[in-house]
Amino acid sequence: MCGTCGCSTPAPPVQTTANPATPDARDAGRDTVPVMEPLLAENDRQAAHNRAHLDAAGVVCVNLMSSPGAGKTTLLEATIKALGLTWRIGVIEGDLETETDAQRIRKAGAVAHQITTGTACHLDAAMVHRALHHLDLASLDLLVIENVGNLVCPACFDLGQHANAVLLSVPEGDDKPAKYPVMFRAADLVLLTKADLLATVGDFAPETAAAHVRALATGVPVVTLSARRPDSLTPWFHWLATLRETRHASGRKTGNAAARGSDSMAPRSGGPIGARIGVRGQ
Amino acid sequence: MHELTLCRHLLARVTRLAREREARAVTHVTVEVGPLSGVVPELLAQAFHVAKRGGAADTATLAIETPPPTVRCPQCGAENVVSPTRLTCPACGACRVDLLRGDGLILKSVDLSLDARPPS
């Protein structure tokens, strides 16, 4: 992929507006330099580069985030089973160790590349960029990045995705959006997974989880589903299809992460999509 | 957990700035870490203390500004400081608001120590 754009070579030094120290500062022996730059500016540049590759290949990319064990891989297996005949799906798996999840995805019938981060608690744009080299983007319609299971760190790193889907499984408790506001504020879609356990767990109320999400001033859809009940997955598939259509129709950047740097919390990509397909607050 | 990663980004940036300005050392760094940035200021400070050693910022101090989340409501126009877990408009209850401050993760300024040069 990068043979044609030259990005296999190290990124050029960041251009800055900083000038050499002024003679006055030199005389004083000290200088205070205003910078006002995002701390993750380098990652953001790499993410924009990744997104440009995805856009050029016409691939829509979703970053899947949750705590460990919320059912990301199981949801993907069910998604591949349901959509695999009509969608060409690729998955980048992020885990600290093992190739297990990539093997599960391949067994389900999709292309997968495993990133093992060692001790790193999140994926960053450079890791995803290296992974993109292992995939033939031109042969994909949908790329899902299954982030490292963690409700904290992954929310901070733009990977180049078009949208963020955040999973919250029923056994975790319906108060998680209040406890992890940064993660749930980054979501374009919230999926309440393992709904088949609602009766067993007993004290998880989907409407309470949705209310905690709403308190974060985000209008994104909140969908309740279970990978064990294929009919419950329809709103998720619908959201993916709408995201894909929106991407193809407009070619605009979507997704919270794509808008990093903007302070706007007003309508974002997930909101209008969710509103259109009517899955909000289920 | 990712504060050390952030520190490496931060130190690479300030080191480059020091080099561009032909500074002798970085003496002070000011960053803004909003409560909605996903970064814990205390952990960032600890990571900075460890990661700076042996580099251009070896003796540098770090100031972390943590402005509370502030929202402006496009419906009623109210501007309020709010809790990170309740960002809706406290005045009218609207759930679509503009976040003015609180999610920033910004390198604001860098203080450098320079070698004095004789006037040419």
C-alpha cells in the first residue's frame, strides 16, 4: 500500500512555527516558547494518514472498544457469519499476547491480522499503520479494529477509523458509562452486549445505561443485543450499512476520532446515523 | 496507564524545540490536561519525572493545568462548569451542548535556558 505514497519511510520532522531564539531572549539567557499543540499531534498525523489510505481504498473502518471480555470477538464472529457473503471483512486484532483472536476471526471466514502489544494497554496509529501493510485494503469493504480490551486508554488514540463502537456487556453493570465518561463520550455507537444474560444478572437496566450515556451530552444510539440471538444484531448491521453508505455518498470524515481537536459536542456522525435508523435508547 | 507513552511524545516534542532554539536545557514545561482527556495528571507527573532523566529536560519542572469541563448550551446560551459525568446543560437540561474546555491534552509552553551570546 505504501509503496505508492512513500510512507514506508519515516515521517518527516514536524514543521513548527518556532523560530530561533530572539536576541533579547538570548541576552536574558532564557526564553518561554508558546506551543499550544496537542500532546498527541504525532499520533493524530499518523491517524490522518491511515484514514487517507482507507478512504482511497473505499474501506469503511470501525474501531471496536470495550473492557476485556465484553464480547468484541464473539460479536465479530457473528457479524462475519451474517454479512460475510456480501461484505468483504477484514479485522485487525489488538491484544497484549496471543494470536487467539485472529485465529477465531479467520476461522469465521474473514481476513485477520493480529497485533500483540506486549505490555501496551492500547493501540496507536503507528501500530495500525504497520498492520495495514499486512492487509490488501482494495479487497475489503469493512475493516474492524478490535482494540485492546480496556475502557480507559484506547479512547485517547485516534487510529484513523471512521467511527467508534463501544461495547458494554450486561455482567459489567449499567453504571459503566458514568465511571468511564471519556470512553463513552468517544463512542459513535454504544452496544449493550450479552443481553441473553439480562434475566440472569437481574440488576442491569439497559435504560439506565442509556441514561448514563445521555448524561455525557451525546446523542449516539444505544443498542441492546446478544451475539447468541442473531435477530438482535439487525440494528448493528443496519448501523454498519448506514455508515458505509454515508462514507461512500459523502466521502466526508466521520467518527469522533476523525474530529479530534474539535470542541464540538453537537451532532456527530453517530448521532444522525442512529437517529435515521431509529435504534436509539433501546 | 498510557501516561508514559504520552510523556515520550511530550519529551520528544520539547527536545526538538530546544534543539531548534539552540537551548542549553529545557527548564519548565506547561501542559493542559482536561478531566475529559483520559489522562490522570498525577500519573503524567510521575511518568515525566522518570522519563525526563538523562535528556534535554533532565532538570525541567512540569506544570499541569486542569481546567474543569465547561459547556455552553446552544439552546439557552448558558455557560456552566459541569461534572465530567454530567455534561448536559444545568440550566435547561439540553443534552446537546458545546464543550468549551475540559477535554484538552495540550502542550502549552516550554521554558528554555539559553547560552548568552556576545552582541555581534
